[in-house]
Amino acid sequence: MSPTVVITIISLSILAVISAVILYFVAQRFKVYEDPRIDDVQAILPAANCGGCGFAGCRNFAEVLVSAETFDGLNCPVGGSTVMDAAAGILGKVPVKVDPLVAVLLCNGTPEFRPFTSVYDGVADCRIQHSLYIGETDCSYGCLGNGDCVRACQFEAMHMDPVTKLPVIIDDNCTACGACVKACPRKLIELRKKAKKDRKIYVACSNCDKGGPARKACKVACIACSKCFKVCEFDAIVIEKNLAYIDATKCTFCRKCVSECPTNSIIEINFPPKKPKIEVQAEAVSN
Amino acid sequence: MLKTFPLGGIHPPEFKLTSGSPIKQLPLPQTVAIMVSQHIGAPASLLVNKGDSVKTGQLIASINGFVSSNIHSSVSGNISKIDTIIDTTGYRQTAVFIDVAGDEWVDTIDRSSELVRDINLKPEEITEKCRESGIVGLGGATFPSHVKLTVPTGKKCNLLIINGVECEPYLTSDHRLMLEKGEEILVGISILMKALGVEQAMIGIENNKSDAIAHLTRLSSDYKGITVYPLAVKYPQGAEKQLIKALINREVPSGRLPLDVGAVVHNVGTAYAVYEAVQKNKPLFERVVTITGKSVTNPGNYLVRTGTAVRHLIEAAGGMPDDTGKIVNGGPMMGKALNNTEVPVVKGTSGIILFPSNESIRPELKPCIRCAKCISACALNLEPYLLANLSARGLFERAEIEKITDCMECGSCSYTCPANRPLLDYIRLGKSTVIKMARQRNIK
């Protein structure tokens, strides 16, 4: 070996040792303590980083969970009770029961019910169309149909129906992260309590106009006639700003309001078809 | 070399089809719908009820807050209902519907066409008169004029600039007004000068209106301190900041007002309205509207009462051509398409343009090629491609740092884009969101 190589090896080795010693002490001095449980909790979170919990991603939520006194008001909508129970197990805390939610569209204005009055050829973006004008129909509250909500959904739980021109929500995929709720400029998507067998009864309308103009713009608009409010025995229906609203936590799915609604703006989903009354009587007799 | 602003700007084809058509009075319609919000600021508060009978020029909704304006009835008749109607904002807004019966004016209005040159009012009285008469900026922004005439303490105004640029293609309402009401405009300018306490006024007119320049230059020799300046033709010269830069070579800093460089800008239409309000006691309830379009059989300039449906204007111009694809309210650059023809004319309506369908299609959208044409076209030194992308992605905080609120929405960037990107659409969205965010921050 030539002396140059030997000198190089020795000098570099000395440099390496000195640097290692400096780095060791610097690392000791500026060490940041991190709770190891944060990593454990993060590992069980769904890693969707959807922001549905209200925090900036799963890591942030894990930090909040570890430092929180109780789990009140903290919930991962994507993981649901399984993830929250597991996190509670790791941290030795009591899990809080949170009802699972699902997104529903508060508009049923298909072209059949809500005729087109103008043509929009601008940017296919609901936010822009909403800022420009009332929309292609006469309803200033209804769905614009450009699919901002579909683009916001990262769980493939939404798609646009080409016939109805409305977004369709697939309940099984919906995690109630709330991204579509934020994306909709007309606030047409609501997160409602999930019921058994995915049953739903809700007012599929957001039109706050008075009955006349609302009905003129859309055949299935809520006209705030109060019939549902009168028929409801459980105080689940309130009428505000010319619009009926069914409280999902009070609703018992008796379906009385559905048949009472003169404009069919209250819709029921995933119910078995109602048996005609005569048939029921016949069965009773035969029994 | 003619004066103009140095940065950016475009030269769209002019198509000033109606510059030779004298202003005609549009016949009164059978009903009018007078909006209670025809200006920037708080809507006026209603003073009338259903069933009341009103006279032409009667106050029907009063000023509500500092930045607001009075609304007067434009016709005489009975109020049939107070309801909502889709107006130029694209949404339903409150309007007063009046069934027209005759044309009986309020007694105090001087209806003679005689020119009154002597200004008898004190400066404060002039401002008060503008406030009472519901005068707003008629260039299109409809900012209440009395607010502009009130110079805040600590600020000094030493120059009045009159905007006779009318840089939008197609529109000719200001042009015709300058030709036909030149004397009245000059008296109006003298009134504004007295109200502001300034000795000097400059009228900026683009060189494509040489007849108006010659006419006003000849007349202005009789009026002390008023000079006419021809300007090179370039869009958007009618914007306040660009006009100031062109005339006196001073730049209004970002987020500041023309008053910060000692100038106040008013439109020629406003000067005429001020003349009528102060000398003739006539509130603002009619204005000149251009109705035009390449296929329109009889385009022209009409003196229209506010509240008249756009439909009547189109009928007066020979009906809607069969090939109409879009009806635009305002100029082709900054105007907005209407979704029906029942939309009433408001104080800010400068023109109605009927575009044939082959001109009103949106060309195919292509990817941005980073050619930076939008940057060269921007008169405010912004980066339109960046602002549009930021707001499309919802990065509004960053857009605010990039000065999205400086944008005046002139549309030069979208006009010049070879890839047909909807730049202005997204910038408008971002700008309104950023303004909303800033307002919320101020509340907190």
C-alpha cells in the first residue's frame, strides 16, 4: 500500500470517530421524548388520513388520543367502535360508545321532478356554479350535479347517477368521514345515525323557499305543509325555514309521515314493501 | 405617443356596433320589478307596502348603513306585490313589482331640458344630494357615490379623474352619453370637483372615440380646470387603478384606494347622474343601456327605467335572433350570462349583448403548457395560472399570500390562454373564499 492510501484511511477514521462522539452527545442533549404508545395507537388507526375525526391525519389523532383525559368527543368514524375499543385497550381508558353515521343526500331533484330551465356550460365544479347562479333548474337549494362530493370521497362510496344526475351513496363503503359534507357548496349532505338494516327515513329536500315557488321548481320539494309534523307521535319532526327535518335520534321508523307527505319529499329506504291491509286481515282470519 | 398603462393588457376586437346610434327612450313596460339591492353594500330597507301607489322618482327603499343607497320608483302606478325575482346575481332577491299607470313624476323634479350651469349648493349639500338621490357608480361596480365623495379626515384629494374609457368591447352607452350630453357631463364634473374641493379634473377617453374626445375638448374650454386626455386603446384601461396609472403615472398600492394617491375616479355616467340629481333634482332611476350583438337586427342605445325586464330591450332591438346562444349582461369581458330574460335592468346594467351560438361555446379544455401568456396579460402583475390552480385545489391561504384579492376580474388571462383554461372562473372562486375567510378572521 502506498503511504497516501494509508494516510487517507487513518485520517478519515479519526474524523469518523470524532464525528460519532459529537453526534452522540448532540443526540443526547437534543433528544425529544415521544410517548411510545403514540406509535402503537397509530398502528391500529386506519391510516386513511381523511380528517373525519377533526384532526390533521391519523398521527395527529393518535397524539390527541394519548394525551386525552377521556375519549369524550373523540371518535374515528372510519374505524368505528372496533378501532376505538382497541385504542382504549392500549391506553387503559374507557371507550365511549358513538353511534355510527352514514351520509345521505338531502335532495331528490331528478330531471323528472325538477325540469331544466337553462344550460350551464362552464367549469364542471359545483363551487363555481353555485357562486355564479341558481343553477340549471329553478331550485336555488338543490343539487347542481357536478360531482364535487364524488371527487372528495376517498372511499369509493359515491358515484354520479347519469340518469338522475344526483350522487349515489353506497352505505357499505361510507365511513362518515364528512369530506363530502364539506365539499358540497349547497350543504346537501347530512351525516345521519345509522339504523339497523340500513333503514332510512328522511326529508330529501333542502329547499327553504315558501311552498309555492318550491313546488314550482321541483315536484318533490318540501313545501312545509306541516302534515308530517302533525302525524308524528314522537316529536321527531321539526319545521324550520319552510323545511321539515326528521331527527334521526328520535325517529322510530313508524313510517306514518312517509305516506302523509303530499309531495313525496320524505323517502324511505331499505324497508320491505308494505303489505296491503286486506291481505293482513285475510291472514288473521286464516290463523 | 398616447398615454396608457404599462403593464399587461389585451386588445380584444371592438365590435362597437352601436356607436352611431343615438340614445332613444325605451317605451314604458306594463310592469317593472325594482330590486332593493342595486348597489354594493347593504340592501336598502323597504318603505312601501303592497297596494301603495307611487309616483316616478318617489323613494321606495331607503339607505341602510353607510355603504348603501336609496332606491326610487322608476315609474308611476300601483305596487302589485313585493316578491323575489332572479336578478343579475343569478339568485332570487327581493324586488318591488309595480303595475305601470301613466307616467306621473314627483313634483320636485325639473323635467325641462334646459342646461343649468350655476352650482348653488355647498360641498356637503352636494354629497347629501347624491346620497338622497341614490347615485351609485355607473361604470358597473355600483359603489355608492356619496361614500367616494366623503374624503376621510387625514386624507387629501387633489385630483378628480373622470372615466370615459369604456374599454369593454360592444358597449357604447358612455360614448353616446358623452356625445349627446357633453355639457351636462361637464357641469356634473364641476359639481363633483366642488364637492371634493379639487381644482383639477381629467377626463380619460380611449382614442377609438375620437368624436367624443373632440366634442368634450371643445366644450371643456368653457369649464375651469377640466381637461380631456385621449388614451391609447387597451383593455382593461377602464379599471380605476389602470386609469390612474395611465393618466398621472402613479400606482395605487395593493389593497389601497385611489384616494391614497390623492385621486378620486368617477364614471362619465355618474357625472351625468350627479348633474341631474343636483341641478334637476332627479333621482337615479333610469340609465343608458346598450343592446347589441352581431345578429341583432336593430342594435341601439336606450334610456331605460330601472326594473324594466331585459325582454323589453330585446324586443325593442328587433327580437331575439334565432341563433342566440348566450345573453350577457354587461360587457363581453366582465359580463355575466343571464339565465332568463325577465331579469330586471338595475343601476349597474351597462349593456345587454346577444351572442350567436357559434361564439358562445366554451372551447375544448387543454392542459396548461406554462407559456406564461396569462402573466404577460395581467395588468396587476399577478400569476393567474398559479392563483387558479391554488383555488382549484382549495389552497386558499397560499392564494391569499399570492395576492388573489388584488385581482379585478378583468378576464384578460382567460381571454389570452391558448389552452382555454378557466383561469378567471377559479380565481373568482378563490377571491370570494379568501375575502370570506378574512371577514371571519376580523370578526374573531
